[in-house]
Amino acid sequence: MSSRLLDIVIKSLPKILIPGLKYTIPLTLVSFALGLLIAIIVAVTRVMKIKVLSWFFRFYVWVFRGTPMLVQLFIIFYGLPKIGLNIPRIPSAIIAFSLNVGAYASETIRGSVLAVSKSQTEGAIACGLTLWQSIVYIVLPQAIKNCVPALFNTFISLVKDTSLAANITIEEMFMATQRIVAVTYEPLVLYIEVAFIYLLFSTALSYLQKFAEGRLTYRTRKADAQ
Amino acid sequence: MIKLQGLYKSFGGKTILNGIDLEVSKGETVAVIGPSGAGKSTALRCINLLEKPDKGRLTIGEDSYDFEKITPKDILKIRQSTAMVFQNFSLYENKTALQNITLPLIKAKKYSKEKAIESALENLKAVGLLDRKDYYPSQLSGGQQQRVGIARALALKPEVILFDEPTSALDPEKVKDVLEIIKRISRERITSVIVTHELEFAMDVADKVVFLADGLVVEEGSPREVLKNPKDPRTLRFLGHFADKLEYVI
Ligand SMILES: Nc1ncnc2c1ncn2[C@@H]1O[C@H](COP(=O)(O)OP(=O)(O)OP(=O)(O)O)[C@@H](O)[C@H]1O
Ligand SMILES: [Mg+2]
């Protein structure tokens, strides 16, 4: 690598990393947290087959899983102002991302809730817990624990998908990189550099996943039991 | 006291329970026996509404309910005044032995945390598992899990404990421990209904034995009457040589 290239790579690093810390990471964390909340509500509503709401959520999942996220982002940010709904770019991105996470993760959680054995609910309601209590204290914790790996897939996808926010004028890492490329004409090294930073963020999440899985596993060791 | 009158239940058009009457006085232990598929579990699960009966009346203590007009509030009340010990234990997998007992005490009976823990420890001690209080179900043997299940039921201080074949999922050597605990419960005059295949155990602990077949109570009475001198041919056939063997046991 020539010293000019090395110089560009080093000088651009903070220029890419700072938008990463400012936009990519907060967008990812906030959207994922909201998305997870939406997913839990949707999953439970659908498992409990609550009328109307259940139907509505099915429609929501169908739409958000079946259309490109970029198109959703454009509809929210560029389309909705036409009917007087002006949503600033950051909230627009958060809405699109969290609704997307919500749609995907709700299916993951729903499957996982259905997989928790019926005897767990029966054990709870037979002791006088309400159905809701048994879902909140018994079924959901087990269901979510069982789908941690799948949820982290969605989480890691989201880190990468935040690059789409560049399309609605949010200066996240990818857009910052594009700007630098425009003045340095070094697309190869710079795009590899930003790819490397995404990889770094995703890898950090993989470690978080390992940690979360470890924390959530109620010891399964059979030893000591007589 | 609990009383079932004219209990009917069908699954998908197939009648399983065809008008069951069952009375359990306070402090009494009633054993329900019968061939596989007779509807014993279904009848027991109708008492706490894990299955929704088609027709019939249920009386628990002062309260009486018509199954056809039962409300969600009634159902909750019935479940809070009964407890069940399951064949497959049904312990909460995400909770320790101690938490398995405290959770329903705190959430359903509205105990304070301290009081719940105190009661849980007391009942774990009664089943000999104080040293396993922080173990998760997956770390306990079947027999230990069932003892936690029994401790959980006892802690609820219900009007009646419903046992559905509490030992049939256990290794033979663990069966004795669990039966011993149930026997003690019975001696403490805690009202119980026990569905069981352990006929000698029924003979030993039950105040009354009920024989269920084809969705009906075919025979009921003292253990001696039903197990030693069965009158109905179906009971005779089910008991096989058991009645003769009993001569030597007792
Ligand atoms: N949820 C259900 N849906 C359909 N049929 C059912 C259901 N539960 C039970 N049955 C049927 O009802 C009948 C009685 O079942 P039940 O489990 O009450 O029998 P049991 O007397 O407890 O038998 P066992 O001694 O084998 O436990 C069986 O024929 C069974 O197939
Ligand atoms: Mg049964």
C-alpha cells in the first residue's frame, strides 16, 4: 500500500467511525429495542388469537416482510409528507427499522412461544396464575431464551441495514465513506475500510450473543441430582 | 369438600365422560382407578377447568358452579382453591425449585416475598429437598421434581390437591419416596383426589376408591369393597388377580 493510500485510510478512519458512533450504533440499538417490544406484543397477540388485533398484526407482518426496507424508508420519509405527515429523518429511520425488526422477530418469537410445552402453561394456571401471568413469567422468558440465536441474527442484520439510512440523508458510516470517496477517488480501500468497521460492530454483537446465551442458560448440568 | 355432579365431557363429538358424580369430603383421600382411556385424567382436569366440561355442577366448599354458566372469574377462583400434581411434574423450567413454589404464592395468593419464601422453604423441607432449593428442574431427578411439584401444591394450601398419576413417570426406585410423601399428606387429612395405577397404594391410603370405566363411575366404596369384593364385571376384569393377591398382602 502506498503511503498516500495509508494516509487516506488513517485520516478517514475517524471520519467514518464518528458517524458510526453517532448514527449507526444508536440507530441500531434504539430500533432493535423498539422492534423487540413490537415483536413481543405482536407474537403474544397472535398466539392468544386476540380478535381484530391479531388480524391487523398479521397484515402488518405480511406487508413489512414482503416489501424492501428501502421502499418502506422512502414511503415514510419522502412519501408521507405528501399527506402532511412530516417525519424527520432520524425518526423515519427508526420507524422503518423497528417495524421491520418487529415483523421478522415476531415470527421468530411466535414460533418459539408455540414451542414451549403446554405443560408449562398448565402448571402455571393450575396454580391459580392468570393466563397473562403465565405468559409473562413462564412462557415468554423460556421462549425468548430459546430464540436468542435467531434474534441476534436479526440484530446483526440490522447493523448492516442501517446503511440504508444514507438514502434519506442520514450521514451514517456509509454516506460518510461515500463523501470521502468522492474527493479521494479511492473506492476500493475506503469501501473495504467501512466494510471492516461494519464487521467489527457485527463481531462485537456476536460476542454479546455468546454472553447473553451464557447468562440465560439455566444450568442444565444433570450432575448432583442424586 | 368438593362435589362433582353429572359431569359430561366430549372431545370432537366423542363422549368421554358420560355423567360422572364424585364427592370428596373434607380431609378425605379418594383414589380414582380404571383402565387406560377411561377418562380419569379428563375428569380430574375438569375439576380445575384445564378441560372445559360440557355440562355438570361443581361444588368447592361454599361455592357452587354450573359448568355451562361458568365465568373466567369463577375459573380463576376455582384454580386458586385447588392445586394439581402432574404426571410429568410441570415444573417451571425457567425457575428454581424455590421459585417454582414462591411464584404462584406471590402472583396468585398475593403473599409478600418474605412470607412466600418462608412457606416455600418449609414445604421444601417437608419433602426433604431443602438442599436443592436453588436447583433448576433440569438439574433434578424425576423423583425430586415430583417432590417439588408436591411441595408447590402443598404451599398453596388448597381445598383439594388433584394428583394425576404422580408416580407413573418415575423410575421404580423413586416411586416409593413419592408415595411415602403422599401417604403422609393423606394422614394429615389434606383433601386429595389421586388418579393412580398403584392399587396397593390406593388400598393403603384411600378412604374411598372410585372405579371409572367407559366414562362412568362403575363402582365406588371403601378400598376393601372395591378392590377386594368388586361387583361389576368390568372392575373384576380390570383388577384381574389383584383381589386374590390382596388376601396375602393384608
Ligand atoms: N385433548 C383431547 N382431545 C381429544 N381427545 C382427548 C383429549 N384428551 C383426552 N382425550 C381422549 O379422552 C379419552 C380419555 O382420556 P384420559 O386421558 O382422560 O384417560 P385416562 O383414564 O387418564 O387414561 P390413562 O390411564 O391412560 O392416563 C381418551 O380416549 C383420549 O384419547
Ligand atoms: Mg391419565
